[in-house]
Amino acid sequence: MTDRVHAFTDDALGEYDTVALAEQVRTGAVSPAELADAAIARAETVDSRLHAIVYRPRRPRIAGTDTGVWYGVPAFVKDNADVAGMPSCHGSAAITPRPADKDDRFTAQLLSTGLTVLGKTALPEFGFISTTEFEHGEPTRNPWDTGYTVGGSSGGSAAMVAAGVVPVAHGNDGGGSLRIPAACAGLVSLKPSRFRHRDNAQARQLPIKLVSEGVLTRSVRDQAAYHAAAERYWRNPKLPPIGAVEGPSDRPLRIGLLTTAANGREPDAATAAAVTATAGILEKAGYVVEPIATPVAASLVEDFLQYWAFLAQMSGTTGKLGHGRSFDASRLDPFTRGLAASFRRRLFATPGALYRLNKARADYDAVLTRHDAILSPVLTHTTPEIGYLNPAVPFPELLERVTNFVGYTPVNNVTGSPSIAVPAGLTESGLPVGVMLSGAYGDERTLLELAFLLEAENPFPRITTAS
């Protein structure tokens, strides 16, 4: 039997999205303190079962001015972004908690919207795995069914939004870490183009910048409103502005339909059905939808794995530099250690992998000269049960499980292109299934317009009413 958990109730938060709550604050119908109190009460009713919150300050951090468009709306920040006065442990037992001295660059951009910070949410160690589970300690569970993962690495944020504790939460995406939990939890999340927003310190150190920052929401209009608001704080002049997106476009579009993942795998039946149904909605709207082949070379999978393993190696060897002298590499989890060992075994493959990864964008861009967007699954199969992706699973078996699960999302991190995950229905057992729309570099606007259309034509399932 499904073990569904949510916190929606008849309080100040109701079932409103972020845009609606911000309007209520502006009109004086509700105060930031009332919203924060309601969200804290909600968290206390569900987090003992979801295990999504890793740090809560004694008092919420309410914005000092009411100039942000989302002033007073409660939210959480993922525990790999620095918030002044709060620790950042990156999901790792190797790090000793210590308060950050200041907000990181992206954190400042996020909080320029006026959000109230209630605390920090869970992620797997350094975001290396596509579930928010740990070798020791409670996993973060999926509100739609607590026997299942909520995905990763932004799993704690996804759980809090899906359960109705807050309408929006921060996440980031280095291989699918926004889109994977969005698909698992029935949410919307846009991975923006590389360099679209400010970067946090960790991302700025990467030889290839995989990580993009963003948010998880229950509505498309919240996604659109967030990215428009973030641009008002800082906009990269080398990219076209996203601007205000408020609904579908009537432009004629050509959509590429991608079903085969970069690793050659095909989606399971439930996922394939969701993609096919979504393609039908787009065709009914007048768009041309036509099958395409994987837009990158087959070598991308192994090359991405080598770079991923390099990042694991660096996490251990530079831990004291980045996280303080108390960093204890002996406490890294088995998956991180396994990735690092695989890097050392293939050390001399790294230069070639980096060269080919940097070339992948040209192949991807060529496809996007013939199509306005690509429709694909987010994941190759539906959400697995807790334990299937646990970092304590023997490394070779776990690596195969992870790479088979996330065959689609890393392409956009490697190429720097934007990609949005949206809900596309429920499985027979009542778990969400997501689909993904990916676009040309700098063209988030088209993806948001398509997402508005899908939301209107196939309303997203609600955890409060879904059977």
C-alpha cells in the first residue's frame, strides 16, 4: 500500500504557489512571520518521516527589505550552498559543521528574490549519486511513497516542496540533480544554461563547469518567475535574456523526439508511455514532432564517468583546503571512494575525456539548428525503492545501476544547454513520472513556454488528490 506523506492543510500557506503567496504578502493579507511559522509547523509534522532537513536555525532568516518579488515566502537552501551563519556539510560525514562567514555568490542572487530561509536540505555526499541516501543514517524519502527514493542530489529540497512544507526550494544540477528529483517527486525544475546565473565557489573550480543553480517548484509559473527575478539581480550580457514568460507561445516549433539514452538504453514501459503521451500533446498543439538520434557521441558516457570520478578524487584530496583542517577523508562513503579509485585506475584517460567532453557541445548544437527543442525521458526507468541506489551497494553494481538510471540528463550538463523536467502523470502504483525538454544554449524561454503548454493540457498530479 502507498505510504504517502504531505503537510498541506488549511493554514496561511494553503496550496498556493510562490507567486500567489508573494502577492498575499504584498497586499498585507499575511506576514512573512506567519508564513514562516506555518512552514515550520508543517516541517515538524512530516520531517520525522521524510528526513529532508539537515539544519534549522533558531530563527528563520527573513529578508531585511521587502524589495524582492518573493519577499516573505519560506524556502530551503540545499546544503552545498553557503548561507551566512549556517553550516554547509555537502552531505558528507567527512566535514565538521561550521557556520559560513557569508552568503556565496549564487546564494545572494537566490535570496535577492526576498525568500525567507528556514534551513538547509539533505543531499548525498557531494551530490555524486542520484538518490539522497547514505551509508549510515536515514535516507531522504519520497513524499509520494516513503518506500521509494526522492532522487538526488537535490532530494531534500524536492521532498520539502512535494510534501507542501514550502512552495520552492533551492537545488543545483551537475548531472541531473535538479531534474532527477523533480521527476521522482512530481515537480518542475529548469537547469539553466551554463553561465546563466552566478556560480557558487565549488562550481567555479571545475575544469568543465557542469553545475547550474536553480529551484524546484510545483508550478511552471514559479519557475518562470524565479528566473526572471534572478535576472533582475544579475544577467549575463553574453546570453539573451529569458525575461518574463507567462504562458505558451504560438510560434511554430519543430521538436526532436529522443527515446534512446546516451548509453544506448531504452526507457521502461511507463516512462516510454509518458513521453509518447507528451509528444501527442505537442502534436495536437500544432508542433512538428519527429524522432531523432542521440545528439552526442557514444564516447560521452565513459568520458563523463571519468570526469565524475576525477571530481570524487579531488573531493578527497582537496577536502582540507575546501572544508577545513578537520576534514576526515576516512569518513567518505563507499561510492565516493569507489569513484575515486576508478579515476586512479584510468588516470591517463583523463586528458582525452576532457577534450571530447569539451567538443560535445558542437554535436549537440548541430541538432538544435534543425529543432527548437528535444523531448525525452528524464530517467530510463521509474523511481526505484529505497536501498536500490544506496552508496553501500557494492561499487561495480551500484555504478551500473546509477548510469543506467540517469542516461539522459548528463548531456545537458556537458554541453551547457538548458533543460526542464515537468511531471507527465503517475505510474499504476501512484509514483510520478517526468519528461524532459531540452533546448539550444541560451534558449530557456522556449522550454518554459512549452512547459506552460504541457501544464495546461495535462495538469500536474497533486499529492493531495491523486489516488
